[in-house]
Amino acid sequence: MERKTKVHAEDGKQDILITREFELPVELLFKAYTNPDIITQWMGTKVLKLESRRHGGYEFETADPQGNILFKAHGTIHDLIPGKKIIRTFEMANAGFDAQIEFLEFESLMPGTSKLTIQMIFRSPELRDAQLKLPFAYGINMAHDRLQQIANQLK
Amino acid sequence: MDLRRDVFQAIADPTRRAILTLLAAHAMTPGAIAANFDSSRQTISKHIQILTECGLLKQEQNGRENYYHFNPKKMKEIADFIEPFRNMWDDRFNRLEAVMKHYKTKK
């Protein structure tokens, strides 16, 4: 399997570096971050607000079919240079992670290909590790829930 | 699975990371490890105990001396720790790419 997305997180540091190359021209890659309908399609979250400009802001929300809110996040856009860069804050509601700052850099590679580099900076190495562990913990919970379901069926 | 979480907590502490760095070079006795730190021997011994319990260190008796070795296999598990995080982003970006390719052909 091809490893297109790379994650770099050094021990004891408080940032995460994510890089990914796309078979897309840089304009389309940038559009995927600035157009609300497109964000909904690939992030799977509803976009309540998106002001794609310097000193703008955004709000995302995901609910289950019953209307329970599963995920809510918001942030402000510090700077935005079309096709090149977005600097923004990000905070998940009720997650206890506090706000993080994100530097998104968009680069054109060969014609029709581009690269995205995201640096996320957290308040402390501990908060960074917690964030990094989240999908791992979620994976454990999912496995645990499935086991629970099977166990319940056997009862 | 609980063990893996402990490994992550174990390396969150700077003194424990320093001990691992020391032992990565060669096996050492608890006394030799403690000599590298200002903390009390008791404190260092507690750190060694935590590292041993989660499998990052291995103990070996050599004559009358107790030597601690670094266990690289366990470190590999820590490297795998970020794999679910990477997968999450990879899935997300694969979707982004698919959506935008469709968008391109639609236009």
C-alpha cells in the first residue's frame, strides 16, 4: 500500500507535521479548503460558517441522524493567501484540548500535482500526545464496543 | 492494549526519556544510571521500575550485578502508535482527492 500521507511527531515536542502529495493542481487543492460544500463532502461535517479571508472564521458541526451533536469545532483565520497559505486556529468543543494553531502551506509540484504541508502547534507536548492518541484510543473503543455487542448477542 | 497506553505515558516523562537514551547506548546498572541524574537514587529507581513494567527495559542478572537493557521492539510499538492518526488523515485526504477529481471532470 502506498503511503501518501506522512505524519511526523517528534518525542517531547508540541507540534505535528502532516504532509501529503495530491494528483490535483494546487488551485483545486486550495479550493477544497475554502469552499463550504466541498469541505462537507470530504470532511463529512456540516459547515455552519466559513469566511475564507484574513481575519475570517469558521464553524463546523457534525450530528448523527437523531440530531445528537457528535463533533463541533471552530477557529479564526489569521491569514489567507490564495493558492499558497492559510494560518488559522482550531478548537474542538468540549474536548479539553484547548486551541491549536495550524499553518497550512499549499505548493504546486509538477503540472497537475500539488503538496499540502500542515503544521499543528499545541499548548503543550502532553496535549499534542493526547491529540495524537485520540484515533488510537477511538480504535480501542470501537474494538471494545464490537466485542461488547458480540458478548451481548451471546447472552 | 492497556500496556501500550502505559508505554506512551512512560515516555511522556523527560527523565524516563533520558534514561532510555542512556540505555540505548549500552546496558547499565541502576547505580550507574542514577549517577547521571541529580534526582535521588530512589526516584530514578522508580522511573526504571515504570520503564521495566511497560517492557521498554529488560533486566538481566550478570554475576551479582543487575543490568538494564533497552528493548527496541517496544519502541517500535510506540512508532506504530501514530499509525491510526496517520490512517485517519490518509482516509480524509483520499476523499479530498476523489472529490476534487470529480469536481474537475464535472467542470
